[in-house]
Amino acid sequence: MAWVETRPGYWQRPIGENEGMIKLIGDGGRKFEKDVWSISVKASFVAHIESKPLSQALCDGWKILRFYHPSIVTTASENTLDYRTPNASELEQWVNDSFILVDDEISPDDIIAKLKPHRFATLYYLKEHGSILLNLSHWRTDGIGAFHLLNAYVQAVLKSLRKESLELPWGEEVDRLVPSVEEALNLPRAPSPGIECVAKKYLDTLASSKGALETPYESGAGIVPKVTRGACLRFSHDKTTELETECHRLGIHLEAAVHAAVTAAAYSIADSSSRHKHHCSTMRHSIRPHLPTPYDGEAGAAGLYTAGYIVKVPASQSWLENAKQYEAEYSRGATTDLLFSRRQYALTMKDVLKNMPPPDTPPSGLDISCIPNAQILVKPVHANAAGTITLHDIGIGVGLLSRHLYVFTWIFNGRLEFQLVYNEAFYNKIFVESTLALVEKHLVSNLLSSYHEHR
């Protein structure tokens, strides 16, 4: 069902099944004042702007981003998403609530650690750190969408330098409110036997987590989740090119090689008594290429258009065997079965989550999320006649309360980058940094050893 105007200036649509499922997970952190899996994207930058103070340009750009991507301001209830076209005072109040200027020398990671649930997407400008941080609930978007929004925001900042830029025809922005993935794909509301079958196929992959390889976390009576932290690793442009060349020679993509390196690192950090177990990780696919125009591009930035399922590999497989298995999965992409299962999968999964008893042993594991085309989604240099903004680094992660470790990886400015996020109640920084170093070691050593073996 499309967005409908329920009264002048008020718009509403049913919440999508996938949005509702992810919101249920996010709301599970409320008792700790956290939004589970909320997405944070950050960028360090240098701006050359003369027509107005940089902080004002950034604030004005935030207003313009809302106009072009109004779904960053929708609010969610259990059954609906709602949007209200703002008047002048409401727009300023929204800016005051959601655009936050940070004057002291605090890092983006420290901001992320302090994040609490918020009704809207929020934008932090860390003046002393020369960076911006965008935080959104995961039901609003996914990793690709978050990078799209980062790019759109920087463009909006430059757009704000034109005198007429803030003369926006509010009311017209509702045409850009995004649909749910179920509506965008035109999925039937009543599932056919075939749809129920394929949904069950993907739901059944969750059973692979039972008896899978764990990660060694801090345990003991009274331990409760704390804050999300992250460790970063960046390869040089030359090293990234070298790794991509070796992947090409092996007939795999870099994301498959990294995925296999993460799996190898999981075995390296696991207790020796459990290294015979299979390893589970999430295979994630973007649905965006399968959406109708314009939602297959930046216009769909503020929408949740992703899917995933669990893949497992046995302990007996080599790094190269794992890489080739992951390559086959990545190359397959979002199949027709995966697309058609989305509504029924989410409905069933939401019911499972509501009724699932707490596990006897809290689950853990080392997982991965790849966004290999980040350098296409986010331009390093933005310029117009009024100014230039150059992005030096970008990053992405999610808020965690569980004992899982997540490796996010992307390529930006020709450099392979990693961010490993964790909850500091269960892991310490030294352990996490050593885990990331193991990912690097397994990636480089396996690719280069393969090269020397075939010379």
C-alpha cells in the first residue's frame, strides 16, 4: 500500500514486514537505552567554503537532505510509518533535535558509544575532529543506503551554498517517501505454497548456528552489555590493487577472499577444543538492483532493501575452498527465491523472535558484512562553484548488545578498509585488534602463497 494523506500534511503507510522485524530487534535494546543494529556512518573531511560558516552550511545541508530524502524523518509504530510535512517552526525544532554540533575533542567512536534511541536519524558534526557522523535505526535503511545518504548529505551541503537553496517547496517532498521492500517488489500478501516453501528454506539456514564455532568472550555472573566500540584497519592503495589482482587470477572477488579470511580468523581465535566445529556467517545480498526505478538508486537510500541467510563451512575446508564457496554465493546474488520470500520470511521470523525463549548459552561468533562498491556510492570529492568538500575516510558499523563480533569491510579511494565492532562488556580492545590483525594475516598470506604456488 502506498503512502496516503490521512489529513492535510500527515502521511502514513503500513510498516513493512521486514521493517517491523528489524524494528523489533532494535527495540530489544531499549532496557539498556540502546537501539540494536542502529547504523552509524562517518566521514572525515576537509571543506573549502567561503560564503557562510561551515557549521551553518552543514546545518542547512541537513534540511536539504530531509527535503530530498524525507524518510529519514518518518516515525514508526507497531503497525504504521508516519510522516508530517513541517512548517517553519517545526523544521527548526527538528534541526535542533537532530543536528548536533560537538565542540569538544571527542571522537566519532566516543559518540557511537553514547548513542541512545532517537525518533529520527541524527547527524553529528565533530568540529575539532573534522568529521561527521550519521546515525539511523536499521529499520530505516541498510549499509548501502547509509552510504548513499552520506553522499547525498555532502551534496546537500554544497547545494546549501546557493542563496535560493533553502527556498524549498515543502509538501512536494512526500513524493519521495520510500515504499517498503514488499511493496516495491509487489509481493503478494497471501503467500502461495511455493513462497512458503522458499521462505522456510532460508529460515532453515538459521539452524546451522546450533553447534557452530563460537568466539571466546568474557563471561561470569552479573555481566551485562555495555557500549559498542570498534577497531579499524586500512590497506594501502597498492596493497589493495595487489590483492585484487591475485583474486582475479584465482577467479574470485575480493569480498569472497575477505570472507574466507574472516572465517580463518574465527578458527584462530576459537578455543582449541572447539576448532572441529563448522563456522557460520551471514551471506548478505542487496535487493536494490531488483527494485523499480527510482528506488534502485540513490532515491531509495532511506529504505531497507537487503536480505540475508546463514552459510556454513566445515572445519576441514581450506581457505581457498571457503573462498570459492563464498564466491559462488556472492555471485548468485539475490535470487528469485530470495526476493519472493521476503514478506513471509519476515512474518515468520518476527513471530519466532517474539516467542523465542532465552538461550541456555548466549550465542557468539565472528561475522562479516561487505560493501565492496562504497567508492561508487560515496564520491571522495564534491565540488561546485561555491566550494569543495573532500572526504578522506569513511566508515560504517552497527550498535551491538550481543556477544557477536562483526567485521565491516569496504573499498574507498582505492583502499580496502575494515571496521570490527564489538560490545566492550564481552571483549577488550587488545583482543579485537589482534583479531583484526589475524584477518589481515589470513587474507594476505593465503593470497600471496597462492600466487607463489602458481608461478
